[in-house]
Amino acid sequence: MIKAIINGCNGKMGKVISEEVSKAPDMEIVAGVDKNTDTSPFGYPVFESIDQFNGEAGVIIDFSRPESTVSLVPYAIETKTALMVATTGLGKEHKELLQRAAKTVPVFHTANMSLGVNLVKDVCRRVASVLTEGFDIEITEFHHNQKADAPSGTALMLAEAVRDARGGDSKFVYGRTPQTGKRKESEIGIHALRGGTMPGEHSVLFAGPDEIIEIRHLALSRRIFALGALRAARFIVKQGPGLYNMDSTIY
């Protein structure tokens, strides 16, 4: 039985993950961590700080905010608990912190837990490597009006994939407003839309001479991210120290 701690348990994703874990015969949540310490309807205790939990767990599942993710690392290292981070908006310093933690414990980090999104990333990487001359790349993402970070971590993940496929020289341009002058060939445009309750939509446009290729992923609910999180949790608890991502579970 995999015992999990959910960081951000009373958030939107935390609640969906709790529901999916309640259906899983091989997993259970032993504690939740959240600034909102209301008791979970799924029966596990909720703490304001992970340090208040004195039980045992095999994995920490993190869907929260970057500042909350930071507090998990010392606990994971001290207790030798696997850490699975799906929080977006992480800066360079946060990613370096996870890299250091990965020397001691298994760390799983991704900007998007959807299996489909990560396959889209690989398709976009392939397309970008083939459509080099004369093709411009524009990325658009659309999320609900409560999402704090923009552009999304997934949009940046897709942008980095196509940039790497082209040799790493492209420049990210956000929003393209205000701007004077024509588009440069080396640019990758990234655009963020916010509104309503949209779980997540990402589109990568390859616009060339007289033809356009668009690769699109639409999330119809948050459940797909929760199922991906369970898949990742089952994977990471079996690994030794190191830094892993969705590619590790797909291939």
C-alpha cells in the first residue's frame, strides 16, 4: 500500500486527487497539508505544516504554490520520502532546490501531469525539428480565471521543447503587445488567456508558406491530471535518488 501526503489538499487539484486515491486499492492518503486546515471529507488529518505530521509516508504529492513547495524539501530529505511536484510557476531557484534534493531522494517534477500533454510535447518537438525554414511557431494557452501564473508551466514546457528541437537559439516573446516592427524569424510567441472555468487548453501553431499545422490539447476536467499524479506516485516510490519526469513513465 502506497501511503501519500497531499500538499495543497484543500485546493481544487488536491480534492480531485483525494477522490481518485479513495478509489485506488493500492494507495491511501495518510495526511494533507494546506493553509486551510478544514478537515478533509475523505477522512485524513490536515496540517498547516508538513512538519506537524509524525507518521510515515512513501510519497509527497504536491499541487500547491512555489513558496509551499520549498517547505517540503527538508522534510523529504530528512524522512527519505519520495517527492512528486506538479506545482507550476517554479523559478530557477526552486528547480535548483529540487535538483539538490534529488541527490538524496527520488524527485518527480513536471509542469503537467497529463499523459496526453506530454505526448503532445514529443510530437511538437519532432515537428519543430522537421519544419525549420520558413515556419513560425506560436503557442496559445487558455485557463480558468483563478490560475495565478501566466504563461502556464505547460506552455513554457512546450516552448522549451520546440526551442531545443531547433537548436536552442529561439527567443520567447510574450503577448506581443505593445510592439512595433515585424515578427522576427527567431521568435516563439507565447500567449495566455484567462476566463471562466476552463481546466486547460494548449495549442502550438506552426505557420509556414501557404500551410499551417496546429497541434492542440484540450483538458475536459482536472481528473486527467489526478490520474497522471497517481501514475507518477506509483512510479516514483520504486525509484532511487534522482530527478524524474513524465518521460520516465512513458518510455
